Amino acid sequence: MPTVYTVYVIELRRKVFTEDRKFREANPQYNGVLECLYVGQTSKTPQERLTQHKTGYRNAKGQKLSANIVEKYGKYLRPSLYQNIGPLSRKEALEVERGLSLELRKKGYAVWFG
């Protein structure tokens, strides 16, 4: 059976916008009204993935699997922004991750993905 992926959204602390130049540059449209978000995709549950991000998880080979931005600024999952998506193949999940990120930016959120 093929591995199933889901897309998830994590709310980030707002100070990511003032403290992280790359995040700010990726979101020139941001006006400070809505939240800062991280969009990712995983074969785990979104909760398991959030825990990995927050703890700086490394796999058995020692590769870091957590995003620094979530490790430092991550708050909690935002299921209302992703609960109707999936299950997906890895290829679909990557496409949906990007599409959802751009859609959320258009709505006024500041978003990091990838």
C-alpha cells in the first residue's frame, strides 16, 4: 500500500515577521492583520510532525527533519485551514502544499513552506 500524505498548517509567533528577514522577504504582501503560518506535508499525523518540528527531531541517520522556523516560532496546528485536504500521494502533497501556501498568502496570511 502506498504511503499516504497530508498537508498541515502551523501558526507561528508574529515576531517571526520582524526577526526573520527571509520570512519577511517571502511575504511582501503581509499587512500584519492575519497570522503567520507554516505549511508542510507529512506521512505522519500533523500532531506528530508538529512535535518533531518543536523538538528539533533528527532521523536515525542524524539528518534534521524539523524546520528551524517552526522549532523557534511554532505555536500550534490550525486544522481549520487544512482538515478537508487529503489523503494524498507525495507528489500531490507537494503540489497542494505550494498551492495552499499561495492561496493563504492571497488571503492575507504571511506563509512559509517547503
